[in-house]
Amino acid sequence: MQKNPAAVTGATVGVIVLALIIIVYQVMGGGGGSIQVGQAYFSSDDGATFFLDKATNIPPFQASDGKPAYRAHVYSCDGGKTKFVGYLERLSPAAKARQEEVSKNPDAAQNATDDPISDGTFVKAPKTGNEDAKWVKRSSPAGLKIITTEIKCPGGAGNPTEVTAP
């Protein structure tokens, strides 16, 4: 070791880099887990329950149970031990068509002069029924109220924190 300190330093750096790669691989799920990066929460039962699916799904879409699935914004009040749907989100038919176009051709988004996707985003509180009247524009005062002040912890104690999908 004293005769060749550069080799010892190089070997040490190599071991550290290898250890970091292994740690990152395990944290990212090791490539074999059932939960994958790029997923989002959705609900097809008005927010009573939720499931993980590809984040590239544009709501509403048909879930495996044959019902329309909407993006579920999931919250927790106890660090993720228990989770609940804070609100649901969907796109209008025009906004969904625009999002599908942008997904197929990203250059289309750069050439757009308006933003029909954000203007066509609707939200509603969970477990309130799926009638169109319950859905309000996300950017409206009613929509902003749903996504901010109306999300409450079950039992009323604690501060709800949105849980990001893996």
C-alpha cells in the first residue's frame, strides 16, 4: 500500500462508486418490483379507493373494472401509513384530445399559442357523485377551494400532505 498509493486510492474510489450504484439500484426498486417509476394514483369508484397505474394515462380512461378512472390526488396525515383521496381530476374531452396530441408530438406543445389543457382541467371532491355538475374548473375559485382548503384529515387532526406515487 505504501509503495503504490495511487492504486490504493483508485481501488477505494472504485469500491465507493460501486457501492453507490448498488444503493441507487436498490432504492429505485431494483428493476423487479411491482411498483415502477412513472406511476400515478387513479380511482374508478369516486375516490372511495385508489390504485396505481401508468402516469401517462390521461383521465378519464377506462379502468380494468370497465369504469372511467380519474386521477386521484392522494393524501396522508400520518406520514403515509394511511392514505385517502383528497380530490379527483379529469380533463375535458377537448383538453384530453390536446394532451394526447402533445404526447404523440411534443413539438405541438411548443407551437401552441394557448393552453387548452390547463383550461380544460376539472376537479371535484371525492365521494360526491360523478355528475358533471360536481366537476369544476381547477383554476376557478371553487376548484382552488377543493384542492386547498377542503382537504381534511380523517378525524380532523393533523395536516394533510400529498403522497406522490412511486
